Amino acid sequence: MRTKVFYAFLGVFLAGVLFGVMFSVLSPGSAEALFSNLRQFFGGTIGENTDRFSLFTFIFLNNSRVAVICALGGVLFGVVPAGILFFNGFIVGIVIHYFNAQGESLVKILLAIIPHGVIEIPAFAVAGMGGVEWYLEIINGEGTVGERFLKGFKGAMRMLALAIIMLLAAAFVEAYITPAIASGV
């Protein structure tokens, strides 16, 4: 069951990427406006001159907050983490198409996303998976409702802890390694 949920979440992310690219192709003005708003929103916190450690800290704390939401929201039938993964994929799809339409090489765009993304996206799926397992423990587990709730919660927190460790690694890669790889192309 765990593997199916994990792959389903990754599939939802990839569907989001596809929808983001399609949205950008079909409505480039809307995609550019959305991208511009996102850039402005994050540009207020992270600027061009932000040192790597501050970037690492910002990325890690922001992604950890999202992982907590995935884990706690996973108990709602997995809808919350699926929505988060779809939205992240949607934004990635818009970013890929936007920069490619601006003349940026697809290889360079992917090198700016994949090194940390292969850790970060599965981390969100792991956090969400913990929440789904919590839900399943509540409805299918043995013991009283309180015992099932507590057992599921403990399992979800273990999965969240794993996800946060993964996000620590992903933030390090995104702040320190990805820029070097992407700028080397």
C-alpha cells in the first residue's frame, strides 16, 4: 500500500507539471503573470544577493512547513498532499515552459530543477504518505479509536521526520550545488 500511495503522489506531481506546461502554452499571458507574481512574492524574501546559507535556511524552513502540512493534511484521505504536489508540479511546468520560451536551454532548466527536485518532491510524498497511513490506521487499525489515532499519529511523525531529513539534504543541494551545476552549462 505504501508504495502505491508514494507512486500515486509522484504521478500527481508529474500530472501537475504537464498541466503547467499546457497552461503556459495555451495561455502564455496568464502563465507569465502568475510567474511574475511568484517571482515578486519570493523576491521579497530572497533576492539576487542573498547569501547561500540564508537561501538554504529559507528553503529548508519553507519546505519543512509544507511537509508538516502534507503530513497533517494526509489524514484527510490524502487530498492535501496530492493538492500540494499537483500545485508544485504545475508551477514547475510553468517555470520550465516560461524559461524555455525566453530562450533558455531545456537542459539548463532541468539542471536547475532536477538535482534538488529528486529529493524534495519524494520528501513531500513521504510526508503525505505518513498522513495517509495515519488515516488508514484510524479506520482499519486494531484497538480503540484513541489507540488507533495515537498509533497512526506516531507513524505519521516518523514519516515526517524522514521527510524533513530529506528536505534538509534537498535544501543543501538547492542552495549550494544546483546553482553550480546549472551555471556550468
